[in-house]
Amino acid sequence: MPASLPGSRENRLERLRPTWRERGEKLERLLRAARVVLPGTLSVQAVVLIVSWNETIIRIVLTECLAIEVYGLLYVFYWLLPRQREVFRIPFDEYVAKMRIVRRGPFITPRGVVSAAFAIAGMVFLGLGSIFSFVLPFGGADPRTGIRFIGVSLWCGALGNLFGFPSFRKVDTAVLGHAFTGRLLLTASVAAIGGAILILLLS
């Protein structure tokens, strides 16, 4: 069974060959659009937050949304997709050859398992926080109940990033030729700060 794993992985990679360049071009267009759309969207929400600061429910909900969005958008559009774009800039055959260097799954390690556990916990807490903050208040519940859940979910995201850092660095060094993980540390810092604000200042 283990002997079949490299072959199966290469088969999955080969299925990407016909669309390799197109995927890279789509990522380029998406990231160019995100540079304009995302800052504008966050700015509008920040202005609404400032204008409606005296409205308790609006202040709480918008603060939670901004904390989630800033981390989530930073993670996706500042680290994840730009890193993937760097991958698609590598010629396909060269990419396959480099992936052969990473023979053992770099994420199947104790740190990788802990990173995945924190990621799952973060999603669970985010779901609970969203229910308490954005669903139950329609029935008269206090939206502040979900603040700590969302704050803890951001901390779980930060810890998941930190525990996954060595594995991503290993892959980046082998495939990209340089570590692309500095941006991951920044997203982890933003998640930790956002979680602390929600837990300590707003709950």
C-alpha cells in the first residue's frame, strides 16, 4: 500500500497539467481584483462601525465581523492564494520534480496533527460564536454571548498557524526555493490580537 502512494500522488498531479497555466492566470486576476475590492469593503464597515458606535448591538456585531474578516481575508488573500500563485508560476514538470523531493507527508507529524486539531476547534468555536452572536439575538438573546467564542476561535486559528509553520516552511523551501511563511506568522499575529480584543475588551 505505501508503495502505491507516490504513484497515486503523481497521478493526481498529472490531472492538473491541462489547466496548470489557466489556474495561475485566474489566481492573478482574482488577487488583482482583491487589492481593490477588499480594502474598500473593510473600509465601509469600519466607517459604519464608527458612525454607529453608540448603538450597542451594531457595534458588537460589526466588531466581531471585522475581527473575523480581517483575519480570514488576510489568511486567504495575503498568504494562501499568493503562495499558491507562486506554485503555479513554476513550470508544471519542474513542480512535479520538486514535489518528489517532499517524499514524506510533511503534515503527518505531531505538530501537523496539533495544527489540524486547532483548526477544527477554531471552526467549531466560530460556529458557536456565530450562532450566539448573529442568530439567537433575533430571539432576544444578548449578542455579547458569542464574543468569547469568536475570540477563542481566532486564538485557535493563530495556534494552528504556528504549529503548522514548520511543515509549510519545509514544503516552501523544497518547492518554491524560499520560505513563504513570514506572511503566515503575520496572519497568526493578527488572529491573536483580534482574539485578545474580543475576549479582553468586549466580553
